[in-house]
Amino acid sequence: MSLPDKHLRVLDALRTFGKAGLGVLGPWTGMPRVELERVLGDLLERGFVKRVGDEFSLTLKGYAELNPSLARERALAILRKHEAAKSFRFYIDATTPTPYSAASLEELLTVVKIVDPRSVQYHLSNKHLSRWIREVIGDEDLADWVTDVEGKSPSLSPEESRKLLLDVLTVRVNDLREIASKTVVR
């Protein structure tokens, strides 16, 4: 997929700055504020950038547009299976284990579909999932998105929490699979 030049200029600016707001991106890209907001809205909607407070930063999908080779390596690293000792173990509560664990994001997605929804809500309410994704899987973007789900979880039923988490995991795993499957021509 090839993005329009204006979109690529914004992605390149975010690669340069790491995080940047409209005040930095406007002069750097040479775009008027209204046009920049439209481009950023499109990039946000398509998953190329994420909002961090009043600033924006690249997602792995956005980085893949600029550097497919490194993005592919990163996606493969995030998707890899970890040793059993680093697996995420599912509990219903602090003292009631389930028979399920996950050693990769793909396994996490599979288990979340079948585990008791009370287990999902327990782990979301204690911020276990975002911590494991950040520390073991190494996916900062997904960890941030799961943190958002964790914030919403207390006001949702266990099944609603599971559905929201499944939506986030499904999109991320599919994006990572797509990035990892791309052949890089040198």
C-alpha cells in the first residue's frame, strides 16, 4: 500500500521526533493546521499513528511504511512464542487458577476467546495483561491499547470486557501478521 505524499511526510516527521504535536508537525511538514488535522485523522483511523495526550507517535504499522525490513523483524519478534516460564497464566481470582496459559500474542488471543470471562476481567482490573504485553511480549503499542481497555473494564460486564479485549487483540495480531508476512526486496 502506498500512502499519499502528505501522509508520508507526517510519518517521516514522527519518525524524526518520536512524539510531536500539531505545533511541531505543521511547520515541519509545511501543512496548514486544517490539512494536517485531516491527514492525522486518517493516519489514526488507519492505525499508522497513535495519540499520546496532545501528541502523536508512530505505530509499528506506520513505521512499516517507512522501513519495511526493520518493521518485519520487529513484528516477528513480537509474535514469537516465549518459554513456558514467561507464559501468562490465567486465574479467576487471586487464588483460583484456570488450566490456561499463553506464551505468545496468538495464544493470548486464542485463550481469551475460551477462558471464563471473569478471568479476563480479573486480569484487566489488576492491569496484569498490559504489564505482561509490555514486559514479556515487548509491544508498547498494544500495551497502551490494553491499558485503555483496563480503564474501561470496571464499568463493563465480564463478557463485554472480553469482547473489547478480543477486538483490540484481533486487530493487533492481524496487523502484525501482515507486517511479518511481507517480503522485503533489497
